Amino acid sequence: MITAGIDCGAKTVKVVVIKDGQVVGKSLVPAGIDAKGAAEKAFDEALAQAGLSRKDVAKVVSTGTGRKEPTFRDEEVTEVTADARGAVFLFPQARTVIDVGAEEGRAIRVDAAGKVVDFAVNEKCAAGAGAFVEAMARALEVDLEEMGKLSLQAKQAVPMNAQCAVFAESELVSLVHAKTPKPDMARAIHDAIADRIVSMVRRVGAEPEVVLIGGVAKNVGFVDSLSRDLETEVKLPDDPEMVGALGAALIAAE
Amino acid sequence: MIANYGYKDGSGEYFISIDTDKCDGCGDCVGACPYGVLITGEDPNDPFREEPVAMVSEDHRKKIKYSCAPCKPVSDRPPLPCVAACGSGAIEHSW
Amino acid sequence: MTEEFWRWTESRWTSPDIDWKSGDIITAGCDVGSVSTQAVVMVDGQLYCYANMRTGSDSPDSAMRAINWALEGTGMTLDDIQYSVGTGYGRVNVPFAQRAITEIACHARGANFIYGSTVRTVLDMGGQDCKAIHCDERGKVVSFLMNDKCAAGTGRGMEVFADLLNVPITQIGELSLQVDEEPEPVSSTCVVFAKSEASALLRSGWPKEKVIAAYCSAMAHRVVTLLERIGMEEDFAITGGIAKNIGVVSRLEKELGVKALQTDYDTQLAGAIGAALFAKALVEKQRKGK
């Protein structure tokens, strides 16, 4: 059976097409201002990659903030459900799933059967999501990937006091004026966001294995700060931002 | 006086309210809080008050959502240690 | 950066009606904020002189410059002042002050002096924070909150919007009123997300005025919810930089169904006046103790 999952996030739309439990096509396109159009485009791209057409797909399940946007969806599931399903499929031992996207952070606890037990969400405040890291990278004038790598070269932990992305930008400017080395600032940024994510994770209990998904999982600096703060190894899938869409596709196949 | 320490941001309202008329500055809440959120001292907002009063420490005011998170697990929520420790019922959390 | 918005100029003033030499209790209050510093001298609880100037990079120095400028030409020296209280962000760095008292307490006391004893709710919207204070007829704080964690509802948040729309911040208020119909408020509280929302609205063809109106109304709504927490009661007064933004103030008054009090005083002085009044009360307390 062929099914598809589409994850309509704040910044990007992701589609995963699976056939009998195997991924046969995937795509990622910017959400832009036309969410419906982006969903169509992402779906067609993933199908093209799989060499399939829409009529071959038995069922489409959507998830994400914009999950009502794709007109071709058969069903909708919440991000929590989709994330948990996708993460447990990739890491059967997973008990804690952390999803950090552009505008939301989420911590989910699952039981041995992969069922969601508890979850906590941080939304509507940039300080607890990927948007924080993006804003800081802009202020430092480095691209995201570079900032992640810089962070690993930090010599010391510099505290950041501001708890708001806007005020943190001003604080970063003072750190620049104080001639703080760039790697130390990068580390301060990642430590700050990791600290907020970890306190959310502790509300659901941080039982191993811990799996990190979502776009921010590709930031090596953040992963480093998060692992240190959690005092545990964090498992990373190859395509962390696709896990929600994968979960949706798996749910569609059930 | 009701002293509201904390903030409101896009994600919600996070205030610890201390009724300074009920608070006698005993400091039981300070010992009960595992994260050093509460302190006692001279009331910075009432220069004529003689006895000490409880307040949220400067370090925690901008992040109590996070500082207090471990005492607020999503399920099986026990009573908050600071609220339980306060014999005069002076402490309230808004979330 | 923030200075432009507040549209204030450095100033000093001496009362022509008071002979300080015949005064009994002479006190000073100094409010060192992140943007501006005010020093006032009061003679027997009446405003005698003040100076209002920019805060420099050094708080103690800013406080000294402000008090020296206030005293200029009065014949009074620091030695003539019996008691001084520091307040504001840099309150512990006022070299001539015997005591530091929070801006919460001082604002309430100062507003009581400026607006009269009927004022019950004071909203202070500054460059980096937002304070809501509920006080009694003597200017004593009944409840308060101070939000300095989040940029939403502060001058800094408004600045981010002014930058995005490329509109001078001083014109935001007027421009926001040039809409035929009031748009829905911007739905995001967070300044970062509200900015993305505004960019999307601009791309979809909204004129600048409409986007500004949507933001001013979101800001007004946010402040109303903060006022609800401390218990909004009339009379109501607004101080701080945003008090000068008619776009936010008019929407705030509309949502509350209340008009904010007006005064001839420079409302930036509220904190320093409150501090000087506390200083007077502390002198009286000392005398009683003796």
C-alpha cells in the first residue's frame, strides 16, 4: 500500500511517501505566503521522486500548524501524534521525543508501545523555538550552519540573561562590543535555547532514549548544548525535519 | 499589597503573586523551593515595612516558567512546595 | 536608538514661587532609567526644581550631572538637601542618595502627586518594560506587575515595527489612525512572530497604515490584559514613552472604556517626584524617632 504524510510547518512543508513501510519519495519546500500552493508543490515533488501519481496514493494524512491547508488530505493528526509515530518507527527504544521547529518546541513522552503518555509544548514565543536561533544568527551575521559549528569551538560559557529574542539581540550587541569571541557567543545562544527546551522536557520526564527531531536538530551547536544540559546522549535521525511527515504517512498506512 | 512577579509573553501568563499583607517574612517558602526562586528581605516596594517579606529573586523573574517547570509536571501534579509551605496562604501561581 | 521615539528634550526648571531658604524639609529624588535620568528637589513636599536629561553610559555620573543641573542657579548645594532617594533601573548607583526605593513604589507616589489622590491605576509603558500599578488614595501600592521579560508592549517592540515599515517612530501613532476601518489586531503577541505576520500582510497588499493600526491595537489589547491582572480601577493615568503614541493610547482607552487623566506636569518626572516624597517621609520618621 502507498500512503503519504504531509507536514505543513510555519516555515516549510514536508512530504513523505511510503510504500509498504519503505520511504519511496520525499520533499521539502518553503511554506511562503501561499500555504495551499506550497502543499501542492511539495506533494507533486515527492510523487515525482517516487515515480508515482496522485491516484496511486491510497491515503494522505496531514499534520503541522497548517494541516488544514492541503485540499488533498484524507485525515489530519496533531504534530504530537505524528512526531511520536515517526520517531518510534526510527528508534523503537525511544521514550522521549523532542521536536524543535521554527516556531514551536515540543517534548513528548511515549511508552514502550510507542503510545503518547505526556507532552508539553512551547509555542507563540520565539525564545523557545528555532526562530530564536535564526534571529541571533542574523544579529551575529553568520549563517545558521556556521553558527552551529562555531559553537563547538567555544572556550567558555557566557551567560545570556535576556529571555526574549528581541532583547537578546541587544544583549548580543553588548557582547560584541565587549569583544566576546564569536564561538563563545554562539555557544551562549545555543545554551540559552537548550536551557529552555530542557526545562520543558523535564516536565514530561527525560527518560532515555531521547530522540531529537525538527529542523533545529540539524544545528550541531544546539545538539551539543542540549546533550550537555540533559546529561544524556541524544539520538538523531538522518532527516530530522521529515519525521513528522513520516509519522503521518505511517499513520495513513494503518 | 499583591506583588506580581513574572511576565506574560506569547506563550502564556506566568506570575507568582505574593500577598505581602499575609506574608510575615518567615521564609518557609524559601527553604521549600528546590530552585532558589524565592527569597526574603526588606520589601523593596514598601520602604516603611519593618518586617521582611518574600519575593521572587531577580535572577528568576524573567524565567519562572522555566525555573518552576520541574515542580509542574504535565501529569500527576503534586501541590507546589512553596504554596504548601506557606502557612498564611500568601503565595499563588497564575499557571 | 530608543531616544528618538520618546521625543523629549533635556530640560530644567525652577519654581518662581518658592524660597527654599525658608523651607523646613528639603529632599531630592533621582530616577536613573535606561534612557533618561531625572533629578528633582522638593521643599516641604512642593516641587522646587528639576532636571531631565539623557542617561550616559555611567549611572553614578548621570545621577550627579542631573542633580547638579537641577541645582544650577538656585544657590542650593547638595549639602542643603537633608535626604535623597534613588529610584529606577540605576537606583543603587545614585551617589548622593541615602536610600534606594523601587520605581514601582515611587511611580505610584509620584502619580498621586501629579494627578491627585483620585488616581488608582498607573500604567507606565517604557522603552524596555511595562509596569501596571494599582494604588490607593495615598499613593500606596495595592498591587503591581512589571513586565520586562518580553518586548511585546514595550517601546522596543514598537521600534521593531517602525524599522520594518520604514516609518519614523514618532509618526506611528498618527498614521495608525488614518484607516477607514479598524483592522483585526495582529494575532501574534511575540514581536518576532508579529513581525513575520506583518510582513505577510504587507506582501498581501495591506497599506502601511493598516498594518500599523493592527499592531497598535494588538499592543493596546495586550496592555489591557495586564491591567486586568492588577485590577483596573479609575482614575487611570498613563506615563512613559508610549503615552505619547496616540495610536496605542486611543485604542487602549476605547477597549477599557476609560479616558486617561491629563496633566501639565512632565510625566517623566513621576518616579523622581515619588522618590523625593519618600525622602521627606523618611526625614519625618527620623524626627519622630528622636
